[in-house]
Amino acid sequence: MNLNKIEQNILNLLILICSIFFLYISQNNYYGSDHDTFSQVDTFIRIIEEGKYYRSRTFGFPVSEILLGGSIFFLGDKITSLIIAIIFSLSIIIFFIAFKKIEKNNLNFKIFILLCFTNPILVFDNLNIIDYPISLFFFSLGCFFSVKKEYILMSIFFGICLGCRINFALFIIIYLVFCQKIQYQILFKNLFLIFFIGGLFYLPFLISINFSYNSFNEIKTLGGIRFDHSANLELGFAQISRFFYKIIFSFGLIPALVIMWISFKLFKDNEFQKIFRYKTEIIIILSNLLLFFLLPTKTAIISIVTIFVYLIITELSKKEYLYIIILFNIISFFISMNFININYRYSDPCKPKQAMNAKIQFYFDEGHIKKYLNKSYNNMKCSVIELPFNYGSKFLIKKNN
């Protein structure tokens, strides 16, 4: 057996282990660690029980409110979590197919899959029962059918993606303008269809406020972007620090340094021009970072950044560097390395997580698996009271006991 065959088999084994791990987590993550899960489920329950639509957040996230709420209500949390794990895995595969620049490279495909599957932040952010993995899935499908020149299907899935998270509109426009060589007439027709389909999902919100401009104007956030006109736009040190810290945190300290080294090597070896083959991916990355800069909260918001960075370095970097990233990704599941020590106002997991101060300090911490499962359990325990009693007693209180 030659070395290449051994390498392929090891990668196959690691992908299989990751898939089994996803199955395990999906059956033991207590609905996930994102507190917004329960508000979306509550929206669906109130439609069933009261016959009225109450948006979960801002404009509402109608597609995820219906899909997630309906799935949990009728199928239960374990099946829903399994579905989320499957569509996240499929999204990663579809993104590679839609954006690959090098044809018939089976090794690159497996390395890219492992880069994504072994990143604990990317994985756990998208194993939550929440709108982020659903948005990624429909966005990846839209990109896939665009490559196949199936523009009707592309428009349908991009439109559904907008119904999940409206901030994906920016990524869709960038993708169609820079990636696909579509005639302007066809481009505008597709954009109209996409926004028409996406806009239909927000009719319940518009009806619930009676199409009132004043109610619309009271909304302060949109898909993770804050636009409070009454507040001063202060991009202070704290916000900038949080922005860069969370980007590094989303990759991991050592992997982030390796990615910086890969970029430096490309520049040093006069190969940096190769990166311009990925102009669409880079523009989407920069636009996602811009949105995140305006409100650097959940790392799930920059999942596309992580995925597209991996897409680029998979094809431009030496395998040895990629394997180093995968190795440290795997280690961080069990023991994590941090470089910022943050003190929070409250130690009670049910109270708001408000940072008081932070200092640079390198230290080892418990692994991301333990952190995620503990946070998921606390999230469920603290959120039981927010759900209607009948539903809460049936699914949450029973699980809690």
C-alpha cells in the first residue's frame, strides 16, 4: 500500500469519526447553546395554539421559525438536531462543489471537509437548532444550482435563504455579480425573483404591524446588524478588540497563526496573485466581516468567513500546513488554548453574559466539547420558563428531569 493510499484512508477514517461525533452531539446537545432557539420555537407554538404570528426577533425569521418550530413540535428535538447535523454537513460538501477551482482533486475535497468538520466553533455554532445552518444550507444550494445554470432553482433557494436570514442578501448579490457571468437582463430578472420570493416570507411580520412605518422604524437590528439612529456610532477600542478576538477565536489561536503564515508565504514567494482567482470568495469574506464589525456578537455570524477561508487555503497551501490546522482543531475539542482572560459581571449562566474587563493571558482551558454541552444544558434549563407550559412540560422539563 503506497503512502497516498494510506493518507486517503486516514482522511476517510477521520471523516467517518467526525460524522459519528456529529450524530452523538445531535442527540445530546439539549437543543443547542443558542438562546434564540427557544424564541423561534415559541413563535411556531403560538401560531398553533393562538392562531397569531409573533415574530421571534426583529423582522422575524419566518423560514426557520416554521421549519425549526414545526420540526421540534411534531418530530421532537432529537430528530430535529439530527436534521440540522445532516444539512450542515451537506452544506460543506455543496460549497466545495460550487466553488472549487481545481477539478478532480479528491484529496483537496477530503482535506477541506476535515478542516470544517474539525473546527469546534464552526461545528457547534451550526449544530444548534437555529437559523444559521439553515441559511448556510439554502445559500449553498443556490450557489450549486447557479453553477449548474438552473436559474429558477437558484432563485428559489436564494429566496428561501433570505427568508431565513435577510442579511444573506448581500452575499447573494455579490455572488451573482462577481462569480456568475450572467447577462445583466437575466441577472436583474433573477434578483427580482429572489427578492420577491424572499419578501413573501416577511408578509406575516408586515401584517402583524399593519404595514406601519413607525413600527418598522423601531427595529434596531437586522440580521446581526445594529442600526440604532439614536445611538452614537462609536467604534471604540472595546468593539474593535472584540471583533478581532472573535475572528481569531473562531479559527483557534494556533490555526489562525498558521493561516497568517500561509498568507505570508504566498506573498513572500510571489504567488499572492493566485489569490485573485478567488475574488468572489474574498469579497464575500470581507462583506461578512464588515457586517460582523458593526455588531461583533455571535461567531456563527461569520461561519461563511471560516468556510471560505478554508476553501481558499485548501487549494493554495501545502498539505503540511493544513494538517497542522486539522491537528490543533482536533486537540481543541478536548483542551483549548486561550490568550484573553475575560471577567464577566455574572457567574450565573442564566443571567446576561456581560464582559467587565479582559487582559492578555495565555492559558489552557477545558475543551470545546465540554464547554458546548454544559452551555447547551444551561441554555435549556434557563429557557424552560419562556415556552408555553404544555410544550415545555412535554419536551423540556421531561428532558431536564
